[in-house]
Amino acid sequence: MLPILYRDGVIVAINKPAGLLVHRSNLARQEERFAVQLLRDQIGQRVYPVHRLDRGTSGILVFALNPAMARELGAAFMEKDVVKRYLAVVRGHPPERGEIDHPLSRIRDAYESAIGDEESGTEPQTALTRYRRLAIAELPYPVDRYATSRYALLALEPVTGRRHQLRRHLKHISHPIIGDATYGKGKHNRLFQQRFNSRRLLLACTNMAFTHPVTGETLCLHAPIDGEFASVLAALQWPAADMP
């Protein structure tokens, strides 16, 4: 059963587990389980995803319960009328807070055919991410040429919504997200596998706020950190419940 965070007559939001695809993709033809299919079967009606969440990322995923609402909510996401907050474990100790203002080239994928093509052109697009450092740790395990290894927990706010924006931006400032096989560092990923039994991308969408298209009220959603991610936070003495 998928954890349902919110449900009314037009919207349903779940806490998507890491590793679950939103819907069928040509890049993962062998997969048989998808969030769209599982949620449809769970609640007994069709659902329409209104935004994207990478396969490896866990957290809040919003669906509409009819096509008209999917278009309206999709427009709100594209117009940046949604506030999203993520937690991520990264390599190194970034500054206490900052902005990553770095254009990103377009990456097309099969997901766009389901939610609409919000971006066009081939030139790099503006991309802005704000971050705040919540906790740091230095572990007595050598990685590369260093005798110890440093990590940090960040709160991330993507102001724009480019594909893989958070992962690419953290790589850009040399603080890649742990568990990222594409943009991260294999040696650090393996350290977390060996020491903490964590084999997932340590990135989760934990908070989201937007105006409900029917009531006009602000809908605030929260997805708790659980599973391997929660175990890593506990091992590093970063209890998720204490994070602002």
C-alpha cells in the first residue's frame, strides 16, 4: 500500500518510496510496478500525475483525480506557484546557506509525454536552487586521499523545476548527493552502502505547499523520512523529527 498523505474529491498525494517509477517508461521496460498503477488499484479510480519526481527520490507526489484538475494543477507547478522543500545528504560541508544560480541544459524524457512539455529549446535554461545546511558530520573513514570523510544534511528549495535540478546543482558546487549513481561519487556511495546499508539516493521531498484549486486555501503537505534514509539520519545522530 502506498502511504496516502492527503485525499479529497479532486487531489490525492502520496509519500512515494525511493526506487518506484511514477509511470511506465521506455527506459525501464522491464519494470512492472508504477506509482500510477499502484495508486489507481489502491483507491479504485484513475489518477493523473501533475509533476515529476525522480525514480530514486522519495517523498511527496501529487495526483489529480480528473484530467481538468490535472491541467490546472500542472499549470500551477509550471508557473512556480508551488513551494517545495527537500532534504538531502551530501558530500562535504557546504556553507551554512546559499543559492545555486546555474543554467542547466535541457534533458528530455518519456515523462514529459504524460504531464506536458513545459520547456522548449536547446539552450541552457535558468535554474535556481536555495539551500540551508542543517547538520554536519565528520566520519573516521578514509575516502580518496583524506583520512576522514565529511557529510552534511541540507534543506533544499528548487525555485525552478529543471529535470534533475537538485542533483545537478549539488554536483556543480562539488557537494553531490549521496547515493546518486549518475551525478555523485562512487566511493562515497559505497561507503554509505557498507557502513549504513544505504543503497538509495538520499534525497526526499518532505514538504510542499500550494493553493488548492477548488477551496482557494493553502494546502500544506508533509512526508516523513523513513526507511534507509531515516536509518542514516539516526546513525549520524541527525534525527529527522528535529529538523526545522
